[in-house]
Amino acid sequence: TVLIGNSQDSVRSMAATIEGFKKVAPHITVEYETRPDGSEGDNIVKTRLSTGDMTDVFFYNSGSKMQELSPEKNMVDLTNEPYMENIQDSFKKTVSYNGKVYGASGGSTVAGGWYYNKKVYADLGLTVPKTWDELIANNKKIKEAGITPVIGTFKDSWTSQLVVLSDYYNVQTQVPTFAEDFTAHKATNAGTPAMLRSFEKLQELHDNDFFNKDFLATTYDAGLKMLAEGKGAHYPMQSVAVPTLVQNYPDQVENIGYFAQPGDDASQNGLTIWMPGAGYIYKESKHIEEAKQFLAYTVSLEAIEATSSVSKPAGPYVLKGAEMPDDVPTLVKDMLPYFEAGKTAPALEFLSPIKGPSLEQITVEVGAGFKSAKEGAEAYDKDVEKQAKQLGLEGW
């Protein structure tokens, strides 16, 4: 049994993976069930682990979220599995705990930045912004033209975090030691101007009335529809949306481009990157050997080929030898120059074990004007304190 997220893309990819696995292991039957994404899904995973009701394999985040799940207690150690040498070291670090590797993935990296409607840009004579001020200026022209400048989909509260989280490349260029200092409780969000700026950017979108009127009631799926149809010009979101855009809007997907969230210095323009989630084997599973065979298949080139036929990658793969298919949409190719120029940085959750559970509620409040940027950053500092103490980190 396998537990996955409930997005269209996750379901399509898992169906293709199971179909391929049948050919190599016809004696093993695999059944999957779904859970919501965001904090609701996090709670379901944690509850099922604590009650002993977890599936044999479960797919979940890598990075700090994985460390919250008490890997030594709940997951099978995969360090010495033969396929591990095919997975990039940069990824293995994000699923390791106390020197042991607990997760495996053949998935693609995911960028955090801004989708934009190229048709709207062409009609209004706009160019891709390299600084935040240029982005604000573009938004003002778009608003004057009667088009929603920035799509907000806060009904799905996890989407409200992206402006803050995607800004981490800009934070790291200004404060290279922030992740280390934050983990050691030597730096805070509210007390670090570069980090506070991330919250200020979100507040600025609200203060300029750039969001769609019903952004608190708009869902992620509705936001993608607005983007594809040109009813909204920008959508701050991870590139994880690429497969859904390809599937649901094949005729419009080439009208959509992608750029990194701008900072305040055009020469420092770069992209924040998320590592893919991973498959983990539940330590109390009664089918550990079968689960290992299934996980081994999910990180094979055959499985990547099968899933890429139903779900286009959102960025470069973490599996050695896996190449992006030629027919990925142009918006994925928009991300490659950042990789080629070395202008990428991992999101903070891959550099620090601390990610507070309430960030998405706090960013809804800042984006909706219920809290100022400073108040939001201070609230998040309190939120992460609880988690840091639970993890037993020094300095907290």
C-alpha cells in the first residue's frame, strides 16, 4: 500500500508507476490512497505514523519536513540500497538524518518563482523584471489595463507562502550565513532585514491591491485557469504546477513563461529551488522487502520514462542519467539558464531543519492585510521556536 498527495499530477504519475512495476514484479500488487497537500496532509501523515496506521510506502516532503517525522523511529534505513549510488548526493542530503538515508526519489527539482502570461506581456509591451521595483511597475501597468496583476489562491492556504519562500535566493545572496545562524538561534526573521524583506514583498502586493478581489476564496486550480486564460498576469508559485498546466491547458501552455522572484539588485537575479519529495518505507510495514522492490523501481530510468510520458518534469531530475524530455514546455526551459549560470539556491527548508507549521496561516494574514510584514515575521519567529525546541536544537 502507498500513500500519495491528491494532486492530479501525483495520481497520474503513481498510476503510470504501478503499471510499469507490474511488468517487472507481477507477483506484487500495489494499491495507493491519497491525502491532501499542505498542513492538512502533514497532520494526516503524522497522525497515521503515531497511531501505527501508515501504508507500507508513503511519499512526503524531503528537507526539514522529513526530519519532523522521527525518521529513526518511523522509517526503514535505505543507506545501503544499491540504487542509492544513482541518486545525486545533493538530494540524498535532504533525506538523511544522523548520517543515514531514509528516502529515495527519481523526481525533478522544483523552482520557486513567478509564472507570467506572455500574451499579456506582449500586448502591454512589458519585459521580464530583474528587480522587485520592475515587477511592481509591471503590475501597475497590468492593473491599469484592467487585468488582475497577481493571482492569489489563498483558499488553498499553502499557496500563500510562495512569495516569502521563493525569496530565499535573494536572502542568501545578502546574508550567506542566514540558514546556519537561524538554526543556531543567532538570527531571526523579524531581526534580519533581508528576511523581513520577503514578508514586506507580500505586504506590498496587498497594499497595492494587486490580487484578484476574491483571492481568499480562490483555489489553486482556479488560479491556474486564470493564468492560462490571461485573466491574471502573474502567479507566484512553484514549478510543480507545470504538469497540470500541460494536462489541462495544452493550447495555452506556450503562452506561459516563468521567471525567478526578483530581488533589489538586477545583477543578483537567481532562482530558489526545492528538491522533490521522496518515497519512505514505514518501519512497521509487514511488506518491507516488497516495498524495497517498489521503491527501487520508482528510481529507475524506466520509471522516469513512464511517468514523464504522463507528467512533464518541473525542472532537472535528481536521478543520474535522467534527462528532461525534448517536449517539455518553454516555461520549463525558462528555468535552465539559472541552473547553467549557477544562479540557484536551495529553499531554506533544505538548509535548516526548522520550518514552522503555521507559516501558511501567517502568510495568509500578511497577504490579506490582517498583519503587517513585521508582525508576520515576528509571529513566524514564535512559531519556529516551538519546533526548534521539539527538535532539541542547541541555542533554543
